[in-house]
Amino acid sequence: MLFHPDNGQQLPERKYKPKTREVGCMMYVSPKGEVLPVLIKMKDDNQEIRTYDKVRILYKDEKNYAGTRSFEFHCEIVDMNRCIEVVLHFFPEKLRWELLL
């Protein structure tokens, strides 16, 4: 999609697409059915499995993409003494977790 400002100049399309990775996630399900991630495991660039057990949820949002329900968690994880903000997607029908970096 191109944006056309009033002076006739065209701005280039944004080609940024976030990295997604499938991750293993241990989750807590409350008695009311609320899902919360507790621990994340994923492979890094060297194919080594890394565990992140310090997951801080900033906020959660429920989404519905073309009839597929998902939960979006904006979280902070600690990696080598740095806080990194990530987005976790949980798809309950597929029981699948994805991490957006």
C-alpha cells in the first residue's frame, strides 16, 4: 500500500516484518479459564534450547483473525541480564505458541 501525500510524492512501502518463532510455553490456567504464560523455551540462532523463566506480562489482548481465536501477550523476558520486550501469541484451538521479536 502506498501513501500519497498532498504534494504528490510517494513514500516507499514498509517492508519490515517481525520475526516469528514457535516456542514451547508452560502456562497457568486459572479456575476462571484465564491463560497466563509462566516459562518459555525456544531454540536460538545456534539451535541451542534456551529457557526463560522470568516472564513479566505487561498486558494481554484477545484477538480474532478470520474466525481463529488467539491471545496476544505483551511481555518482558530477561535474557543475559537484559530486559527484552516480546509479543507472545497463543492459539487455543491448535495449542500453539508463537513469539514475535
